[in-house]
Amino acid sequence: MKLPPGPQTPTWLLNQQFQADPFGYMDAISQRYGDLVTLMSDSNPIVYVSNPSAIKQIFTNTKEITARGALNQNFAFMTGKQGVLQLDGLRHKHRRKLLMPAFHGARMQACGQRICELTEKIMSQQAIAKPFIAYPTIEDITLRVGIEVVLGLNEGDRYEKIKHLFACANKQAQSLLFKLTTKLPFGQRDLGRWSPWGYRLHLRRELFQMLYAQVQERRQQADRSRTDILSDLLFAHDETGELLSDEEVRDLLLSPIFASGDASATAIAWSLYWVHSLPIVHERLLQELDSLGNSPDPMSIAALPYLSAVCNEALRIYPTQLFTFPRLVESPVEVMGYELNPGTILIGNIYSTHQREDLYPQPKQFQPERFLEKQFSSYEFLPFGGGARNCIGGAFALFEMKLILATILSRYQLALVNKRPEKPKFEGLICYPSSGVKMLIHSRRQTQSQPLVVSSI
């Protein structure tokens, strides 16, 4: 087997380098070793791929290269053993099909006005001229949207409790104390709720119980008129014609809510950072938004070309998901001249693909117009992964991102509190802004209907 080149540095040191500066680390690795880079995990080779042609091969060659759910078991602790990430084959394909309607088409569009209303409700609670952290504020909005879309809940004690548990689980996963203590020899022992791992177990237990109770209660109600994901799953049948069990329904609910709250909030926080870092981008975006008048239709907002370009560029330069889900080489296969043996793990490096100068000249510069000038393939621009493991809610996340960003910018005059660049912080699959993007509201905007004038930058 001829593996692609890669560093010989001990794994523990590579991990430290990556955690300290994930983007700088990946830039250096790609510059030195090229499009395919091999890292060893014990004796198992992991090949990171940033060449679009090779990524296409990985996504489309489902015979020699498979996307096994077993490779995602690290996420099962909080997303359930029967969550869509852990499933394989026909069962995985079937469950994805059950989840997708709520995130596409008419049902997605029907959420538009609600997203705008929730955004205005949460943002109106912020005091004028008082600093606030954008990420948790936006997460409050995206979690509310996710819980409504997935569970059909929008008020009540259970709604508030579920939202609180998801927010706490996301916050703890980003905690430096949690990351440090769980790496210690006895760090994953349950020492009660006041210990990091004990608290994690408590959150998981409470969240799973709360969702299970919701599933059982809704099962008894049997209301076919509802259009949330939970209703879809309650009336769905598996491959044998049997109804899904309550436990499986519960597990299938977890990933969509985590993703809708966590990844979406991160992408929007990064967008706010970039827009307010670059006055010329801010000005052009406001001009486009104001052209729609004071009460624009959500679908008209989502169709705005420069807003779409800004969101895409935010997802390109700091993708919330740095890597695709892993694939496994099942039988010998050639990828870009390298003969890979069974057992080799292949991972698409989304960040490094988005940093290719042959695709994105001056890749470190935030330039939304690049998405107005060129149409990129799904192997060149892949913020939500690709192939059988692409994010089910990718289209919805982008739709939500546009509406939340547009609502905030149209109605509020904001500014960044810190002038220094925002640094990325990586955890799990998500790349967060390290400070959460500290901002303040100067005033509410008085929007005036204006004709759209397209300028160049």
C-alpha cells in the first residue's frame, strides 16, 4: 500500500497543535503535504482529502468506500444509538427520507415568518448600548426554531426545559474544564452532578427522559394533522412494515435539534462578525435588504443574491463543520495515484478545500462577490458535507441563516465591541468563534424602502 505523505509527529502533539490553532495547523499541513495527507491513529491510517476530484470519488464510490455508521459512534452518547448518524445502508437511507420533508420545500418555507418573528422577539430583549455575546443570543433563536420544527413545541414547561437542556449540553461541550478533565485517567467517572462527567450524564439522562416522555405523550394523541418531524416519525413504518419504536423515534429527534441550534448559531455568529468587520460589505448588504421595504416576504429575503453570497462566504472561510464524516475503504481502491488498502479511513477536509487558491483566490479574504461570479460544484463548496452523510438540514440551515441575519441587520444598528480578529475554537465537528462575537446595539434602524442599486466592491 502506498499511502499519501504526512507528518511523523506523535499523535498527542499533533492534537495539541490542532487544538491550539486549528486553521493554522491545517494550512501548514496542506502547504507541506498537498491534497492528501495521512495521519496515523495507532496503526490505522487516516487520510484527509482536500482535492475536489478525490472528494467526488469518495462521495460517489459506494462500493469500495462506505460511510459506516460505526465510524460515528463517538457522537452516540448524546445523539442516541439509533440516531441517523449511527445507522447504515437501507435503514439509514429510509430514516433520512423520513426526516427530510420538514427541512425542504413548502414546509421549510412555512417556517419563514416564524423565524423572523422569533429573531425580532429575542433581539428586542437586548438593551441599547449594552454589550452582549452574539452566539448564545443567536443559539436561543435557532434552538427555538429547531424545537418547533422537530417537536412541534413552542411554549410550556417542557419546551423551556428541553431548550435549557440542549443549550447546557452545547455549552458544556465547549467548556475547557470539561475537555481537560475528561482526558484524565479518571475523568469519565460519575462523581455526581458537580463533577464534569457526572453533570454530562445528568444532562443526557434528563434530555433523553424528557424527549421520551414527549414521544409517548404524542403517540397517545395520534394527531395526523401536525407537520413536525415527531409526527412524521410517529406514523412512519420501518422496512418490515412495523411502526418505529418510541426509543428509536427519540434517538432520531436528537441530531436535528443539536444541529439546528449549534451549527446554525455558529454560522450566523460568524456572519455577524464578518459583516460588521467590513463596512463595505455591511453597506452593500443593507442596501440590498432595504430594497425590499419594511415588511419583506421571507422568500424574497432568501432569494437576495448578495445576502446569499455573504452567507456562503461565511460558510466557506470559517465552515462550522471542518470535516466530512469519515468513510472506510472496504476493498483496495486507487485515489489520486495512491493504492489504499481496506481499513483506511478517508475524511474530506472541508476547511482546506475551501482554502484552495485555485478555487478561491485570496482565500483568507472575506469576499462574498466570488459567489456572484462563479458557480461552485458540491465538491468544491461543501459546508454541509456530501454524499450519503451530507447534513439533512443543510438547505434549511442556509434558509434560516439568511432570515435571521437579514432580520437583525434590517432592524438594528450593531457594532463589534472588540476590534481584534475573532479566533476559531474547534470542538467535536463545530468551529466556534472563541469569544462568541461580542457586540452591542447602537439603535433600532428606521428602514426606508429604496431601489436596489448593485455596486461593485
